[in-house]
Amino acid sequence: NRGPGRTPLSWSSRLKIASEAAQGLAFIHKKDKIFHGYLSSSNILVDQQGNARISEPGLHQVLHSPSSPNDDYKAPELMLNNGDDTGLKKYTQKCDVYSFGVILLEILSGKTASGESGMSLVRWVQSVGKEEWGWEVFDFEMLGDKVMEGEMAGLMQVALLCVATLPKDRPKMSVVHGMIEDIRGQGRRNGGNRMVSILNDFSSDSSPSHSERNLGLR
């Protein structure tokens, strides 16, 4: 949230938090069928050194429901209960991936998941053309540096893959972490040019395999 006396979190800190949170969630997902089940930005804790940790993994086991505390973090497939009040049969690791994608959008935009004017953050971002990302979506406090904007464009692609409507189109968290680490390294070494190239490719094919291949993960 913005306000008087607030120092905005630097982009390098935001990207570090995104990477470490992705790494933590990927660790939880190492075992098949294990998921967090209650992921939101409030579950990402940051210590005084700027290190990020995920809290409350497995909370769904206590609450007997793996649903996120806010509907704006829920994957689309969870919005239809089909007569199952617990959601346990439908919740998968890909639901965590969707929630993480919403968190990435919060990091990029500086806005909350609930969005504005009655439209969720995900729906709002998806309604904005990629040529308008810089001015419409990205946090204005972060704009002005070409390398930084290139990294933001790369992270936006990762976020959009994570919030894909169909679970099968969302990458695994280990892949998401690899993508973010690639952005952190390649964005600075190449002055953001590689991220701009990926952004151009994204418009022609947004499938996970295509984006993972472009990010050097295949």
C-alpha cells in the first residue's frame, strides 16, 4: 500500500522475494499431491535481511478446507464446488501455482489481489494489452530503468502463465522458480534485451512449453 512516510520496496528486493517464495513453494511441491492450500501474499513473510519465507503450509489440514482466504487468490476450477463443500478432491498443486501468480501480479503492480472498481487484479491485468503494461500495470514507482522494466516484463509473463485458466497450462513451481532466477541473472547481464525478446515471443505463443523454452529451461 502507498502512503505518506512509506518507502517503496525496491525492484531488486521484490524480485528476490518472488524468487525465494517460489523456491519455498517448489520445495513443498517436491512430493506428489502435497500442496500449501492457503496461499496469499499474507503468507509471504520477510525478515529484516529481506529473506522471504512461506508460512502456514498445511493449514488446510487443520481447517479441513484448502481454499485460499480470499477468493481473488483461488484458481478458477475451485470456484465451482460441484457438490463438494471441502474442495479436497479438486485442489492440486496447480491451484497453488495460480495463487502464486496472483502474488506476482501484486508485486508487479503494487495493487492488492482484490483489484479496483469491482474487478479482480487478474481480470484487470488480463484485460490490458501488453503494449500498455508499462503505464497501466507496472507499479509507477518502479519505472524509469530499462533493465528493470525488462525484468518486470519477464516476470509478467511468468505471472500470466501461473494464472492460466486451465491447470494443465500452468507450469510447475520448480519451473517457475527457474524462470524467475533466469530473469534475475539474464536481465542484468543483457541489459534487459533478452526479456524484451521473450516479451515479443509471448504474444505469438503463451503456452508453458514455449515460454520455458525461450527462458532457457529446455
